[in-house]
Amino acid sequence: TLDLTCRKAPCFVKFSEMEKMANIQAEINEVQPLLFRTIVSTLQFYFIGKKCEILQDMNRHLEAILKQKRALRKRLIKPRCQESLPIEATFHKYIVELLAEAVTFIEKLESHVQTVRSIPQIPNIMKNMDAALTKTELLVMDLEELAEQILKWRELQKEVCSD
């Protein structure tokens, strides 16, 4: 009869729920590091696979170069001066200067191209500069007026102090 009359108190129901939640949290805590390790190892395999693909591409390229090794050696050994136009010795000095100028031009080519591309924008840039100059002149005039007012105020303050 005691067992029949005994009913679970609400505090014990909450306690059992809390115990279940703690057990579930413990299971999560046990599984979480394993899941993290699995993700990390999967990512490592992914990146290792990418690096392997890159190395395989490089290997194929180097193999192709090795197949052409004889042809490359012949081209490197063969003098190139026979393929160019003969230049008289008196003009060698000018050719050297010309080559130096050509190298300088090629180095600065990108800046020259950008300059040429900006030519259509010059009228707008000039208008903006004129507007900025006008604003600057107005600000200078305002500043001069303000300086005069400050000097007058200083003189008045000196007169008041001396009186």
C-alpha cells in the first residue's frame, strides 16, 4: 500500500530531467573532440590532394622539358648572332645606346599607356582644379578678413586693459 500511495514528487521529476540532460551533455562532450579530429583530418586530406595535383602538373611539365632536352641544348649551344642582321663596328656604340633607351621605354611603357588613357579625362580634371582653386581663393579671403578682425579685437583688448 505504501508503494501505491507513493507518488513522485515534482522535485524528483526535475532531478531526473536534469540528470538526462547532463548525460546527453556528457555524450556530446565525448563525441565533439572526435568530430573535430575527423573534420581536421578531412581538411588535411583535401589540401594534401590539392598540393598533390599541383606537384603532378609540375612533374608533367618537367617531363615534357626533359623530352625536349636535346633540342633545348642545341638551341642554347647554337650562336644566335648568325641569325641577326650584321651591324658595322662603327655603329655598335649607337646600337648599345638604342638598346638602353628601348629598355627604359619598355620599363616605363605602362605609365605611358596610363597617361594616354587619361587624356580624355583632362577637361574634367581641369574643371575640378579650377573649382578647387576658386574655393581656395574664397577661403583665403575669408581667412584674411578673420585675421583683420582678430587684430582689431586684440587692439581693443589692449586699450581696455590699459584703461
